[in-house]
Amino acid sequence: MENERTVRERPVGQDTTERDGRPAILLSPHLLIVAADGTWTSRPLPMNGSLTIGRSREADIWLTERAVSRQHARLETTRAGELRLIDLGSANGTRVGETVVRNSVVTVRSGEPIVIGRTVLVANVPAGTEHDAPSISQPGLVMGVLNKLIAKTAPTLVNVLLLGETGVGKGVIAEQIHRLSRRANAQLMQLNCAGFSATLLESELFGHERGAFTNATEAKPGLLEAAAGGTVFLDEVGEMPLEVQAKLLLAIETRVIRRLGATRARPIDVRFICATHRDLETEIRRGGFRADFYYRINGVTITIPPLRKRRDEIDGLITRFADDAARSWGLDRVPTFTDDALQVLRHYPWPGNIRELRHVVERAVLFSERGHVTARVLADGGLQAEALAAAEGADTGRGAERDRVVAALEACGGNQSQAARKLGIARNTLIARMRKYGLQRPRARGDST
């Protein structure tokens, strides 16, 4: 079955120049990030050029959602660096920030969300020049777009599905959405769906009357009643039994529930946030999850990247977790993490994500020596062997990559375009790696600048 939304990558642009006898696309500093069905795709935009967005297979960004017109919109960049969106007479319009655009043109500010159907596109302009397009794998930029999506989604009543590996902080994001919502003054109530039988989970959600089942000695309201006016966060929703999914789907659609053993229906007023580490579309195909329930809870999908793809956040998280741990342990001051300890923590792969980092920092603070956390303290917690191996592997990989870049430049007499082709990478990627390793950019005969 064809995915509901697909982003097809292909070179785009109208403004080209000749480089070494071949046409080359000039890229602007604009970086477009497309959030579609839980998938992040990013690409540089052409300088003084355009790309089309639509359901047609000929579109530069191909979205297969039915709400998208065949030729829905066009993004244009100008020589002055301005970004404009032109709605091409789409059936449902295009939202730019808070403005709905129909068959007209609007200027797009950096970081302003463009919403087409249920797909969100955001253009950012990182620091740099027109010839030094940024790397598209910037964790801080991805998290910035994620935060913008959260801020836009939170005030609405749309149901949210959070996806991500175990320990990435789905509960934290759920709390953030609730805190920014119009329901912030009411309760956020959480239930982990894993480990419950169908009957017990149904009782937790809908409540029960006295005598509804063995040991039901008194009536009890369920979570959906208790959270009236607030938000319900269902963690590990992928573990929910099929029969409970069916009953919860009916409750979401009708906004009424019936306690176990009851004959009277009760209205509910809650917003749903669900989370899972499972691939629910795969579960649907194998019969382990209901497609209709999936589409009902999946008003907006937010995918949280694993910590290994957000390494720029590690230092800040260490500081926060260390502060919390020192206060919890009653320490007079927060221990300092030495450079060797930070090096280990920055390069560890963190299979347990933020949850694992928190536990490691808490143990390190507890066993710190004379106000310092060293690599040896981390080793006492059992972390160092795997972490140091990862750090050493990263250093080795960086050294080997630098050597390849230097060798290619020498073989091509400093010609960056030829060296990039020799390495099988884009010229902008080569320039970014040269900056990364402190290599000067030599001028060679026939080389473009």
C-alpha cells in the first residue's frame, strides 16, 4: 500500500552556472525541513530558484496525502535571500504561520511553519554564505523545528501521537504539550498501557461499578472521567489489547463512556496524547493494531529523535541532571565534570537515551570524588569501557575522514569540485568538512569559488 505521505528527493533549481564544464545548482542558505508522517527530511533550497510541492509525481516535493492538490504550492528564493510561497490555486489552501494563503503570494520568515494538509515544512537560514551551504544534519536545527511544531500543536484540541525510542523523553514532551495547551489548569493524567490485562486496562480507563468483576468491591471512576477538562497521556499505546482499542475508539468518537458493569453512559471531556516506541503501521499490517484507532489518535505525529542524534544537548542535560541529583542527595555543591568525563559522555551511543543519561549522571554525582566527576568515577558505574571504545572509534573515524579529504585535494591539485567528485560527495559537503578539520580552502586554476 502506498504511504500516505512521501517526500521525493531530486535536484531542483533554476539558477545554474558552469563548473568544470558541467552545470551546477547554486544553493541558498535556506534549509527546508519537511515533517511528514513522523519522518524528518531536510534539504537545501536553490538560490534564485524554486521548487514545487504537490501530489503530482512531477512535483519536487511529492506529498501523496489526499488533502494536497496535484500542483499545490511553489517555494521561491530570490537573489536577495527572500523566501516566498505561492499557492497555486490549491483546493484546501496553504497555511503560513497563522495566515491561510489561497491563490496568492506571501513572504515566509525564517522558522515560520508552512502547513499543507498534515505536512509541516519549515525553512531556516543558518549562518553562512551563499557558497557555504550548511550541513543538513544539524541536531539543534531539528529540535528547533520540533519545538515549533509542539508550540503550534499544543493550543489546539488535536490528538497527538508521540513516536521515538524508549527513554527519549516522550513523557516530557507530553507534559510540555499539556502545559502549553488551553487545558493547562486541569490535570494531565498518565497511564502506561503495558503489562495490563484487557479487563484491568479497561477498568483503569473507563472505571467500574461495584461487582463488575472479582474484587470490585466498590465503584471507581476511570481515568477518562477523572481527567475531565484535562489531558490523558497513554504511554506504550502499542501494547493496548485490540478489544480495548475498539472501545477506546468508540469513546473518542462519541465522547461518552460506560463504566464496566454500568448501564448509564457518561460524557467525557479530555484531549488524548499517545506514545509508543513501536512502528504502528507495521503492527497494523500484521494485525496487532487497529488501523481506524491509529488514524483517530494520529491527528499530529511528533517523532522525537534519539539522543545520539542530539549530541549538542548532552552538556546541558548533564548540568540539569547533576543539579537535580545534588539537590536530591543533599550535597552542598554540584560536582564538576572533568574534561575526560565529558568526553566519555559525549561519545557514548546512549542506547537508553535520556533516561540512561539521567541514571548515569545521578550515580556519578553520588560517587563523585572531592567535588569532581572523572572518567574513573564513570568507570566505577560500569560505563567507561563501552563509552571509551565509542569515543576512540569516533576519533579514529574523524582522523581517517580528514586523511581522505587531504588526499583527494592533493590528487586534484586543490580543485575542490574535482576532489568532491573523487570522494563521491557534494562540493558544499567537502567545504563543510574542510572547515571542520581546519583545512584551508586553496584556490586552483579552474576551480569555482
